[in-house]
Amino acid sequence: MAHTKRETASEADGVQYRHSKWWQIALTMMSNGMSMTFYSLITLVSYAANVNYGIAMGLAGVLLTGSRVFDGVIDPFIALVIDRYSGKFGKIRFFTAIGWVIRSIAALMLFVWANGGGVVLFVALYLIYIVGSSICDIAGNMASPIITTDPRQRPIVGVWGTLYSYLVPMILMVVSNVVLLPMFGGEYNAQMLSACALVYIPISLVFMLLSFVGVKDMDKAENFENITASDEKVGIKDMWHLLKDNRPFQMYVLHCVSAKLSQQTMSQAIVSTLVFGILIGNIGLSTIVTAVTSLPSIIFAVLAGKLAGKYGSRTIAIVSMIVGSVLSIVAIIYCYSIDMLSISQSMVPMVIFFGLLFLINAAKMAITTADTAMRSDVVDYELSRSGKYLPGVVTATYNFIDQFISSLGTTIAAVGVSLIGYVNTAPQPTDAPTPEIKAMGLFLYFGIPLLGWIIGLVAMKFYTLTRVKMIEVQKDINERKAELEAQAE
């Protein structure tokens, strides 16, 4: 029997989609690996502030929160520059490289070269780091909507982004907790922090260069064009109209910011120290747990990508958040009902704990996969709605809000540990467990993500970019582009 060729998305939907090869998507999304390498390093910045600059943990949290507000303020201006720029070296690659250089130099100063400088120097260096980080991340996030408009491929973009977002921090956690930390006596001291920076930054460079290889064919001027006859430049008013008039974007922001806040909080090094170092009694187990639970759950990211291509990213996000919420409640009840030290000492408690974290991570991966595709959909919806292609503005407007809200993650973690006695010192894995530490550790590790998912479920009720709606959006974009081309002739 003759083999029947599968109908493409363009043929099925009657839309001419932009399509990329799988290896181009895989390499392009290595920009996520670059970002997560820096993210893994900067989660240690509270320790750097305390150990290298003599800043109390509570004060460090407040300073970092204020610094991220600065991040939100500068994002719109950076985005306007990026969206207006058109050069021969490519928009995405050009600005990503500039941002990488700035943030790398600042990170080396924070962790390696400028120890003992006090509060003023720490804040100045961290602000410089934020400038580089903003440039790099805004440019990198523009790659997702550019690389493909195919609804079957967009979730796969999310799959690759999810893989890097989870695997890179996991591998670096192994390097940090299993290799480097024991080399320096199990303490987050200046030498250990310096070693982390000197390992992480070269790794980020490799990720960035590989992402350039993947995106180079799509990183060209014609893929950033508007569908209006006007030559009006992108301005602040476009950002305002996006925020005021684009309802799907509003709901996307609410959903993602709540999830980002919870992730920022639970991933802080001091939270891992509370849960794994003190309550479970084995800080190295955090790395093992992450590896054992994250690697198999990557399968769920692939499955989510396949299903999102068929049913839409919104549906997958909703189902995954419901599952994650239920499992978080079960995890809190289970951990409260046992002596958590038994997790590192007995097989049955360990297997149950591993199983819960595995399923929770699977839900997180599915959500992250869906979120990447949803942001690209929002960019294209805005192009259809306003006639302007604004990937940088969409990213920056999201970041503007995100930095104000998710920056509270560092503060929540720092203030949380301060409330249980860690005012001038940081929690260490050698500290004795107490009921207060258990309550705070479980709240920061499981409770905060649960609250984030509940907010996300409410937001998704009003998010209208379904699979069917996006076909309509892409048809409208193609028709209007064709009209402009006909007028030009």
C-alpha cells in the first residue's frame, strides 16, 4: 500500500506558515540555555552580597528587589531601540552579543574581582548586570516568534526551550553542590562563589554562539516588518496600547508573572538549603532529586508540545496547572505528616517524595512548553490587531510588569528566612531542623507555586487565543501582507 504523505499545517489550515528545520529550532533555543546559566549563577547573589560585601541577608533581599524594579524601568527603552534597529549583523544576534558582554563583565566583578566593596559597589555592579541581562533577554526572547509561525512547530519551540530551561540549571546544580561546594568545605564562601562564576560564564558563551547558528537564516529584516502602510516608528504609545487594549496579553502576563514569582522564590539557594540541607539533612540530595525527577519528566514536555500543536497551548496550560495544584497540596500534607529526615534515610519516604516531585516537575514542564508558544501567539495577535510587529515591545512590556512582581521572589525568600531567625546570617546545611524551619521551607517550596497556579487558572479563563483563533489571526496577517505587496507593485 502506498505511503500517504501527512498533510502539512499550511495545507490543513489554508495558511502559508513560516517553517524551520528541527535543528534550527534546537540551536536557536539554546539562548534559553545561555539565560539559565546566568540565572543559575545569579541565584547565588544573596550569598555573594552577604559573604563578599558584608550585607545582611534581609537587606540583600531588599536591595535586589529594588534593583529589579530598575530592570523593569529600563526594559521599555531597550525594547524600543531593538524594535527600531535594522542592521546587517541581524537584530537578535547583534543585541544578544552586546548584552552578553555587559552581563559577563558585571558578573565577574560581583563574584570574582570586587570582593569587600560594600553596599554601594554591590548595587552599582548589580545594576550594570541588569542592563546587560535586559538587552540579552529581550533580544533572545524575540527568536521564538521569528523562528516559525507553524502552529505545530511553535509548541516544539517551547519543548526545546523547556529542555534547556530545566536541564541547564540541573546540570549546573550538580557542578555547584556536588563538585564545587565540597571542594570548599560545604560552605558558600567567597572562593566557592568565584569558582561558580568562572565555570558558568564560559558555558553561557558556548550556548550563545550555538543559538546564533540556529537563528541566522530567520534573523533578517523582512521577518520584522509591519503590515501597515505607515512608516511610523515604534514608540511608548505602542507599549501603552498593547497593555491597555490587548486582552490576551493581559491574561498571559497575569498567568506567567504569577508562575515566575513562585519559581523565583522556590529556586533561591537559601530555600534549597532549608528544605534539602536542613529538613532532609542532605544538601547534595537536592541535586539528585532534581536529576531523577526532571530527566524523566522531560517526556511530558515533548508530549505537551505534541498535544499543544493539536489542541492549543491554552488547553495544555490549564490541564497542567490543575494537576500541579493538586500534587502540591498532596506534597505539603505528606511532608507535614513525616519526619523529613527520613527522606534521606529510608527508601519508602524517599520514593514517595521523589514521585511527587517527578509529577510536579512534569506539570511545570508542560506549562513552560505552552507558555513559550503563547507568547509567540500574542506577538502575532498584536500584529493582526495593530498592524505592527512588536516582539521586543511585547517582551519588554511583559518584563516591565514581571520585574516589579517576580522580583519579590528574592525578597520573599530572604524575608521568610529572616522571620525564622536568619537576620544577619544565611541558613547553612549544618543547621538543626525546627518546626519553624519546616513550616517556612514547605511554604516557600510548595505553597508559593500552588498560589501561582491558582492565579494562572483564573487568567486562562479570559485568554482567548485558542488553536482556532490563531488560524484566523495568521490568515489575516498573510492577507494584509499580500495587499501591501500588491500596492507596492
